[in-house]
Amino acid sequence: MKKSIISIALAGLMLAPAVALTSCGDQFQEEYPWIKNEGAEGSISEESQGRYDMDALELELRGAIPFMVNYSHEPTGSWAPHKYQYYRANTIDNYCGYWTTTKANFAFGPALPTLYTDDNGYLGGLLDTQIYQYSKDALLYAASMTDTITGESVARPEWRALALIIQGYFTHEVVDAYGVAPFTDWRNTKRDNHLTYEGGAAVYKQILTDLDEAIVILKDRQPSAADLQRVEGPDANKTMTDWQWQKWVKLANSLKMRMAMNMVDYQDEDPTYGPDAKPFSTREIIEEVMTDPIGPIMDTDDRDIAYVSNGTWTCCLYFMGQSWNDIRLNASMENILKHFRNPLLYIWFDKNAYDIKNASGVIAKTRDVYGVRAGLMMEDTGAPDKGGYGPFAILSTNMQYMDQAFFKRAETMFILAEAALRGYNVGGSAEDFYKRGIRVCMRQYGVSDAEIEAYLNQTNLPAVNYIDYYQRANDIEGRVTCDVKWNDADSKELKLEKIITQKWIANFPMGAEAWTTYRRTGYPRLFPVRFNNMQGVDTELQIRRMTFTETGNNGPEIQGITELLGGSQTAGTQVFWDINSRSWSKDENGLIIPDNHLN
């Protein structure tokens, strides 16, 4: 009997989350293309064929790529939003200040009182391990595979390289969200219930080691566009890299830079990583990337590393807001864009088509872009014409087919701006990279050069207060007071606030990166949630990590996680790189005073 691509048990594990989430939309029906049930009477081998068959391995790897961000989980690659909602939209996208979940009742969990409620079934988080299952054969066998008949080598080390990058991308976000991860057990697809968790710094070191290896392999092998189509697929709308191996290298280098800046304030007992004992140092990692001939993704590249839908499938964020009415623009995003008079507000979001009526049914406001404050006592938001938070902003119809980014050129510019501010040798000044980051972001969305220059020269911008025209009890004073214009006389802390706030805008809608940088720096100055029901979380300091759900049989794992965190297994405990917030003070009004120790 010919071995099947994947086992029944594994196929069931892959499909289970989709069944649980069908309340929000149609269940997908098609099989994953690498599941081939060819046995008699439906029997299937427990072994995946990818360990023996390169064609199968390549199909498996193609299946792993979308799970890096879970933009798409259907075999057709369409932008079905079930998993994105469960793993990101209900949690990270709220915590970072981009979106607000405006639905109280989901069929796959109990009622949602407020977003700051400890896990009760609807806060899934980044714990979908399918990416490891799909990439395992590429990781373990691609570099050494032989033809089962002739015994000749058919090895493709470049597929191991891609597997290393794919797993590293996903896992660094898991560590950033939770603080720890069972990385080794996950990538070996350990099947028993007791996993060994590893500390965040240890996982970071392994990922950096993997990325270095991947870069060396890709530079040596230089797979062709035709080769890369075998793992990315032939559809030009569903390739992150336009089938260019150099862009895979750029992604690996960019990821190294992002991780390095995340841990800028962390001091490790053994500040080395990898077999060559390379420096586990932000400065040295970033400076090394910038000396690489290929380097990271830059503003001089033709586009972001992203899926470009070109009008062929709807962005999942648009679908969740437009079709399900489950999300609305976060008040922090509305407020910050209005403070800076940023033209992207009216490019990314439509003005409300229906009047906003207050709780008494009186028209309170007509046409503009309005966001919803996170952490309200939840209501079930209906269609825009149904009142409540229905008329509040979703993605503009112009953004229905927006690119779904894995790494943006603008992010690199702002990382380099911060690096230059810290005195690193990165080939330019903080001011230069700061302006380049703003320009590449705005040009991407059609803002004219004249508008961009006017934006860059804005000064004396007053704080803008947030008004909830539906429930005025949620009003709050504006917190962002910095300008856009670069001023050499500003303190380094204020310069950092400008860099990070503009980075936060430019990286929309990449919530995981935005949330990580917010926790690390305290910027931008986001509104706190209205109601906080989370154990151990300071409302002003806000949630610091996501928690693992405790069950009756994972006590040893939870104990190990707590020991690795060096604190309680609550959402108020900082992850390993979240150093400065442990000592931040508050002003006379109880507001956090970020201090990144730059001066």
C-alpha cells in the first residue's frame, strides 16, 4: 500500500479548530491537498509520505506557510477568517490598540464579558501547532533524502532552510506572547500530553541559530523561481516573495533584526548563541545584518514581504468587520491618527454610513471615522444600520483586498531609526530612517509626496480627546502629545516615542509586532481598557503576556512555565525581554511614565 501523506489522527487534529469556529462563517469543506487517502477502505499509514517523497514534502511545506500568521487556513488559500479571529483578533489585535472585538457571544465559548477576562474558551492565542506538523519533514529529511528505488540523492537543503524560517517566524511570536514555548517538542511533534517548555531567551537563541543556518543554505543553493513555486504555489497573489530566494534571506535577516531589538534591554548570563558562540547582543546582531550583501527588506525593495491579493480575495479583517460585525476600529487607533492628522485614517477606514445614536436613541454624531474603546462590557454589535456600535469604523472598502504582510519595509526603517538613536552603526541617522519609514508607508497607500512632507513637518499638535458618542461614560482624555517633526533638541526618550508611535501606525495591521513593541517601550500611549477582570494585571500597565489554560492534567507543565517566567502564570507577568516596565513609575494622575534608559 502506498503511504499516505498524513495520518487520520493528524488530519483530524488539523480540521478540529475549523469545526469549532463555524458559528462565525461557513465551514471549509475541501481537504488539504497533501492529505491523500489512498489505502484500502480508507486505511491510512501513520507515517507521512513527505519523509520519503519530495513531491509530498513540498506540498506539506506549502501548507505550512499560511500558518505563519494564520491569514488563511483553507486549502484553496482563501482568506477565511476563523483561525485569525480565534488566534489573533480576539486577543493580540485588541491588546496592541488596532481593533476592538465588539461581540459578546460566540458559539465556541461562554459569553465574553470584557476583553480583559481570563481565558474561558474564546481567547485562543497563537497555539496552533499545525505549522510544525506541516514543516517537520522538510526540517528533518529535505537535506538528506534519497530516491527510494535508485538510492541516489534527491536532497533539497533549501526546503530545510525555508522550514527553519517558517518555524522561527511563528515561534518568536509565541514566545513574545506567552514568554515560553515547548519549541523542541513542538517541532518534533511530540504526541503525549506532557511537553517540556523552554525559556524565552533559550528559544530566541535557537531561532537565531536556525536563521543563520537558513541564510547560509539559501545563499549556497539559490533555488530558482520554478523551484520556489513548488513550495509557495504558482499563484502570484499567494507568494510572499515573488519566488525569489533573496527575499527569503531578507525575511530571515529582517526577523533577526526584529528579535534583536525586542531584547535590547535584556542581559543574558551567557550572551552567546549557536555553535559558533555568536554574540547574543542587539547591537552586534543588527550591525551584522546590515553588513550582509542581501540584508533585510528595505524601503528600496519593490514591496513588503506579504500576500498581495490584487482583488482576488477579501482580507480577513474586512470580512470580520463587514460580514460578521465582530470587530471595530480601536479607539486608540482613531485617536492617534486624528492627533497626527494622518491621511491614512480616511484611506484605511470609511466614515460611518449611518448616524450614531446614543443609548437613548438620540442622534449624537453623524459622519466621521469612530473607534470603540477596548475592554467595554461587551454587546453584540449588529450591522451598521442597527445602532449601538454597528456604525463605528471597519476597514474601508478600498482596503477590502489589502495586502497581508509578514514583514513590512517600514518596520525595518523604524528598527534602524531606533538602532541609530542607540548609537549603532547602521549606515544612517535616526532622523533619516525615521522619515524613510513614514514615507514608504504612506506612499504604499497612495499618499502624495506633498502630503507626506506636510505631515513630516507638523509641530505643536495638541492631544485629542476620545469621545464615545454611543456611551459617553467611556470618554477619555487624549494621551499622545508628541509631534511628527524631527527635532534634534528633543530628549532621546521623546525621539524614541516619535519613532515607535510612527512605527506602530506604519505596521498596521500587524498586531503581534505592535503589541510586543508597545510592551517593551510603553509607546504609543494607548488607552487602557474600560473594565479589567484579569488577575494580576495593572489596568494602566496593561496586559503583559497571554496565559496558558490550566487543566486537570497539565499541572507539571504549568509549574515549569511558572518557574521559567520567574513569576506567576498570570497576564501581569513580564516576558523575558520586558525589562524596563518592571520599574516604570506613575505620575500624579496614575499614568505610566515610560523610561527606556536612553540618556
